[in-house]
Amino acid sequence: MDAVRSCLAEEKSRLLQRLAEIAVEEQRERGVFARTPHLTELEDESLALGQLLSRLSLARSAAEVTATGDASAACPTCGARHPVAAKKRTIESLAGPIELVESVAHCPACRRDFFPSA
């Protein structure tokens, strides 16, 4: 298991380094380095890249929670079991808006939707 973790860490590091290189290539193409940019300008672009990664990672993790959840769930009000479906919606995360895939179930007796993965 340590070998798998090590390989994943190396791949993640390699991919992040490549993303940093792509960001610099894009800045170069836009002429950012034709002058001396202020550090905050470079930092703003780095933070935007980090926020994009955060949104993508969060959306993917939430989809995994939904995908590995139970096919049915008990209503929190009456306890009856109902099928769980995946539903998309946009939410505002700390890094910006993400399209979230979440588990939702409906109890017709209680006339309520509930979210088993929450």
C-alpha cells in the first residue's frame, strides 16, 4: 500500500508541476513577462488555478460519495426505506460554484425529500 501511495504522490506532484508550467506558458503568451509583473498579479493567477483544482476535486469527491452510497435509505421522519437517486445541482463552495452530484430520496408518505449522503 505504501508503494501505491508513493506512486500516487509522485504522479500528483508531476501533474501539479505541469499545471504550473502551463500557467506560465499562458502568462508568457499573454505578454505578462514583457514587463515586470507585480507579485500580486502572479499570485492572483496562481490562486485562480488552485480554486479551479479545488472545485474539480470537490465535485469529483462528492460524486464518489454518491456513487458508493446505498441504493435505498430510511426516511428520517418515518423510517420507511425509499430508492436513492443521483441529482445534480450547483452549489457555492469556498472556491466558487461547483456542480454537485448528490444522493436524494423522496418519501411520499411524509411528503419530503431527504439527502442520505449528507
